[in-house]
Amino acid sequence: MTATPSPALAGGPGGSGTVAVVATTAEVLAHPAGEAGLLTPGEQARLARIRLPHRRDDVTAARLLLRLCAAHVTARPAHELSPSQHCPTCGRDGHGRPYLPDHPDLGVSLSHADGLVAAAVGPGPVGIDVEPSTRRPAPLRMLARVLPAADLRAATAHPDPGPALLRLWVRREARLKAGRDDLPLLEWTDPHRTATTATTGPSPTRTALATLTALPARDCPPHTPSPGHA
């Protein structure tokens, strides 16, 4: 099921839908509420181990965007929210699916790729994935291992199958992150940011970074630059 993008915000404070936001890394790092000091010492330590500055920026921006979305949905200041991660495979924290310890009813998801970031927050399982629209997925023989054969045939019937295959890929990734494939799906292409995105969850709705003002600049905690953001 593919939902039609809506300009309205269904998942704002007190809402019941899934808020999904896509932005560039630069936009998030420049956002007045996107202070790198919001990140926990553990997050900053993990960021310090990322050697490539542009990748470190992407991960930083994705984590900040997730906080801004969560603050918007919960109507709480972003500095009061500390998303955690847990891996069900190895049983350890610090990696794996993200979650909000103080809001077990909410699902959260994030994505980053080559200067693009995305985040989604909503009730129950949610997932989001973003890729540059110019990117092309893996060879067909590899895609055939993870994507339905009928979908692949339909995509490759296009004169230029690349964009259709990319859409299949981001759908698959969003559903994989949510852990379910029976939830409403919203997908869109952002020509301004050259981004292709899919998100899944209850009533998914696309919204703009500019609306995420749940943490005014005056309420930010003292700024502690993360590694690479002095």
C-alpha cells in the first residue's frame, strides 16, 4: 500500500501518525535546534571512531534529526530525549534498532547516505530509508535475493530501470527497519535534495525540517562540539 504525500502534519504533538523528515546533512547541522551538544557522551565517542569527516557529519546529522522529530512528536525539549540502540542478535546496546527508553510506545528510525539524512517517529513500528536519487542499487542478481521477482520484472520493464529499482530498494529497507511489511508505505522523490525516500508506519506523513522547532535555541543546553564539529 502506497500513501499519497500530504502537506499536512499528521504526527505533530498529540497526533497519531508517523512524522517523516528528509534533509541534507548541512541543513540539519545549521538548524538552530540541531546542536551537536544534544548527543550523549557515548554517541560522541562512537562518532570519534568514524575516520571520514563527511560520514561523521552524516551520522551526527541523522542522530540530531531523530531527536528533533522525537521532540516534535512528544512535545518535549530535544535535550530531554536520548534515543538508545539495542541489537537483538548479540544482546548488546550501542548498535541495532533505535528506540526511546522513556517512550516505549513510539517507534523511531533514521537513515543517512552521502550528505542526506532522514528520520521518522510514530506509534508502533516505523522505518525510513533515504538514498541519493542518482544512486543505482546492486546488480540484478543480488537484488533478486532480497526483492520479489514480480516487482523486479515490473521495474526492469522500464526503459531506464534505475529509478524504479532504487524505489524498490528504499521500500525494502524501510520495511526491514520497521520489522514488518504490512504497514502503510509513503515514498517520494525530493528533486531539490536529489533524494529518494520511503517510510513505513501508522499514517506516515512527510513534513519539513523547518517545522521542527520543539527546542528553541534559547532552551538548548551548553554546546559541546562533537568530534569534527568544533
